[in-house]
Amino acid sequence: MDLVADVERQLAELRHAQGNGAVELRTSVMTHVAWAPPQWASAARRTLAGLEEMHPSRTILLFPEPKRADGIDVNVSLRCFVLPGVSREVCSEVIELRLGGRRAKVPASIVQPLLISDLPTFCRWRGLPPWGKPELEQLVDVCDRLVVDSSEWRGLPRAYEQLAALFDRIAVSDIAWGRALGWRARLAELWPEISAIDSLAVTGPKADALLLAGWLRSRLLRGVRLTHRPGEQIERVAVDGEPVRPPRGGAPSASELLSAELDTFGRDPIYEAAVSAAR
């Protein structure tokens, strides 16, 4: 059976089963593509579960399984909820595709017919992208924005050089960059004294530390020495040995961080400059 016809048939059956035409059918504000290798599948589903009410969308979850036999397994669902002030249910469409064998190398031909025309398409790539490989190259060509979390990567900061090569082809968001927004605001409050900074010390994920240092270098146009200690999240930042006051509030959830990136549509030149200066 044709994949697109099969998906549309399943969606129509689910809408009918929802009952009496009460479902609001035209609620998608984007197509959200998520590439999630097996080790990232559970995390991708958890993030999606917290995202749906913030961004009703058609979500296409791609689970590549290149060691399986060639083929595509399809699972379609509707996730419905009620929003304040809205009389009808709002539903997100979730299409799960397990790509077996050679199918895992040609995602664009599978995804493109399922995209909603005239709406932006975001691709959340879990883990380190396979630079230059067909699966990444194809999705970059059919999506409007690539969302990564460089704290999921090994090989930093060298991997930032590979990421920077994509900037002229697709807008890029990095959850590690968004996660440090409060700390960047605290550092900005130290102006103009911070213009003479020599060293930055960060306890937290390596990606977050590298991007904070890269941001300072690119903004101040001077070298800044980075000292990094590992941590699950940014726990401490110090400028020339003096601790920086932490931002208020708790750490945002994975769903909240991704939601913030899905509200951004253009390129972020300040992030791109920070990536180029992260080393």
C-alpha cells in the first residue's frame, strides 16, 4: 500500500473515532520531524509528550534501524487536548515510521510527501549528526530549520566546524544555546567591566561552556580563556575568578527548551558567531 494513502486513511479513521466531528482538524502550525536513532527513541517520545499542547503540529518520528530488513513500519495516532477559551479539541498528528535497512538512508523521499504544504518544517536531530551522510543531507534539503542539542555530542569543539558548514543551507537552533540564555543575561549585566575579561570558568555541560565562551569572544572581539568542569547543567560561572550571580528560576524542561526553538524561524547570527568562536 502507498505510504501516504495509508497514513491519511489511518488519520481519517482516528478522527472519525474521536466522535461526531468535534475534533478541530486544521490545528497544525508546523511539521515537526524528529530523527531518533534507537538510543534516543524514549527521550524523543518524552519530549514530544510535553510539547504537543504548546505546538499543535504534524509530528513525524523517524526511527532508523539500518540493521533490520528493508521496509517501513507505520504507526499513526492523534493526541488531543482542550485549550482554555477553545470550544473544540485541538489535536496533533503523530506519525511514527521505523525505517529498516536501506530505507534509513533515504528519509527525504519518505518524509516529503507527508509534509504539510505552506507550513514550516523543523527537524529535531537527536545525537551527533552523521556529517555528510545521505540521511542528514537529505533532511537538510527538505526542512526549514535544524534543531540540535550539541550537549548530546562527542568530539566537541571540532564538531562545531561541521555544524558551521550547514549555516548557509539551513537555519540552525541549538538547545544547548537556549539552555544558557539566563547565564548570558547575567554576564551581559556585567558590562562594561566584562569587556576586559581574561578567563571564564564554567561548571556544566561541555557544549554550554564552549558556547558561553564563544559568545563572549565573538561579542568582545578578544580572547577569553575557558576552564570547564563537567556537570549535568550549568551550576557555576565565574569571570576572572569572581562567581556570577545565577539566573532566577529553575531549569526549563526538555519540552520547554524545544518549544522555544520552534518559535524561531530565521537564522541566529549571534549563535552562529558563538559556534565559530567556540574552541
